[in-house]
Amino acid sequence: MSDVSIVSCTSYDDAEVTEALRRVLEPIGGLDWVVAGMKIAIKANLVSMMKPELAATTHPSLLCALVRLLREKGAEPLIGDSPGGLYNAAVVNRIYHVTGMKQAEAAGAALNQNFESREAEFPDAMVAHQFTYTAYLDDADAIIDFCKLKTHGMMGMSAAAKNMFGVVPGTFKPEYHFRYPNHRDFAKMMLDLNAYFAPKVKLCLADAIVGMEGNGPTQGKPRHLGALLASKSPHALDLACASLIGLTPKDVPTLEVAVESGLIPDDATKLTVHGNLEQFCVSDFDNIHVRRSLQFEGHGKFAAMFVRSALRAEPRPDKKACISCKKCAEICPAHAIVMKNGIPKINKSTCITCFCCQEFCPVGAMKVHRPLIARVLNRRK
Ligand code: SF4
Ligand code: SF4
């Protein structure tokens, strides 16, 4: 069986999407694991109250097609997610409405209405030995992780592994950023969440028909890639996704930790792929290079600290675009933002570069800024 399957899908047209979904599933065993009566939670990416054409969320056409396939098998699909911010019926139902989930409901899915939380104990975790998660997942016999391929301010890329951060209720997310301020620890936490739910996650799918480039994961630009991917492993799927947009495990902390943990090879060319990854590669994808793959060992602690700080990406408000809504200041887990004359001012010494402010700015006024030297080095890489 292949590690990853990839097929062409040029649009979100219902007929094309349904056919592509059947084709992409076949090389990884289809939906043979589904039995009648099974409750299947589809963990979509519903990051924010954004319309499907903005390419921030898993497209409803794909979810409708998947729901119909699961219904054909007699399963009971349930769509859920916990975006950042309040996790309650009022907020999440508005998100369902705007992101097109009502279409998936009409196709036969239930939309999760259980907004309770549970506590997990995970002694085998790398870092997240206890965490809080969305209770609706306990009622599911199986989980399908259906992500959207996007750039991400903190993690470089958002795909299958990052999508599972949505199991943490939105109100708790800032606390997790604060608990794991270091990118590697945050990536380890993300891998822990994936490992905890791995026995239930039977399938991972990536909506890379239209991905998001630039100021992702919410305020970037839609970019057509024309691909649909499937895998049993979130990390194999992510390695394939990264290769499509020109990233390597050194650029994406979750992939780097997955390689070190022996979950995936260090290069997408070492995956067994059904389909041709190269056919879908976009050479000029506008990525956020949040980390440098260059190493500075052997140059002394202070030199390494200086270089890291000189290369560090950081949030920076666009004064002209800012509408002074204060949302960034309210959401910042490190309380590093104060409003001054209607513009957010960031305290660099307390900022943990989690990019929550960038992710949740409603008008895309908070940008990921990279120093010139980092941009030059990444261009040369
Ligand atoms: S969230 Fe965006 S628009 Fe609102 S104050 Fe912050 S930067 Fe300005
Ligand atoms: S200023 Fe932005 S990036 Fe820095 S800690 Fe606050 S939310 Fe995170």
C-alpha cells in the first residue's frame, strides 16, 4: 500500500470532486475500514468565519463528497472543529454557516453541537502529558483528519498534523501557546495530540485544490495547486504537501520532529507515492520561512543567539490596514500587545512569536515580518 496518494482535481465542481475522492482513496485501501453504523468524526479545518473561496478552510464540496461516500457505507458522519476564541454553540454555528458546512449537513452529516471539554492523561507524550480536548471526539468510533494546505506564521505550514490542534478547545489555545512558546516544543505538543488520537484516525485527507500562500493561515491569498491527497499518516501526508510548495522538514517544525521520531523519512522522494508529486509542485509558492535550516553550531552560544535573533520572523502591524479593533491585543497569550494611538504596539522581549495575533486579525493587518537578511538567505537556499 502507498504511503500517500495524490490525484488531480482542478476545481470544486461536485462531480469532479466526487470522482477525485474515489480515485485518491483507492491506493490506500479506500473506505474498507468503514462499517455500517460507525460514528465517524470529520475533523475539518474551520479556522475562522471565512467563506470557502478565501481558501482558509476545508472546502464544503469535498466534505459533501466525503459525507456521501460515508453515507453509502452506512456510517454516521459528524463534522467538527474548534477554532480559536470562544467554543460555544453561538460562535461555532456561525462558523458552520459561513464556511458552507450547512451544505455538508444537507448531504447527510451532523454538525457537532457538543461543546464540552475533557481532560486527557498521556504519559507517553513527548511534552503534552495532560491536555484538554473537545469531548465530541469521544463519541466517534473513527476520525478523519481533513485539512487544508496553507502557509502558517508559526509552523511554516498548516496541513494534517497542525489540523489536529483543533482538538484543543479554542478558549484553551492561548494557554498552549504560552505553555509551549518554543517552536520545537509546540511542534512536539502537536505530534503528541496526533499520537494520542492516532488509534482513531483512520484517514487523513488534504484539500490542496486551492491552497493558501502568503500571510496564512487566514489572511493569505488563494493559490491553485489542483491536487487532492490522502494517507493513513498525517506526517506522510504533510511531507508530501510540503514538497508541493517547496518546503522540507527543516522548514516545518512538525515535520522535523516527525523525522527525528522515525515517523517519516527525511525527504518526500523516499515516500511511496501513488501519483506524481512533481506534477503538482509550485516552484514560486509564497511561503513564510519561519525558521532557517542553516545550523550555527560551533560558532559559540552568543553568535548563535545573535544570528537567531537577526533571522527571527516577528509580527508587525500594517498601520494603514489596521482598523484598531484590539483583537490582537485581546488574543495575545503573552500579553505582549498594547494599543497606542489605535495601533498595536508589540513588546519584542515578551512576544513568543506564536503569531496568534496574525492568525486572528480580521483584516490581515498583522503581517509576518522577516528581516532582510533572513529573506536573502532563504532565497539563496
Ligand atoms: S487585530 Fe488587526 S485590525 Fe485589529 S488592532 Fe490588531 S492589527 Fe489592528
Ligand atoms: S504579539 Fe503576536 S506573536 Fe507575539 S506573543 Fe502576542 S500573539 Fe503571539
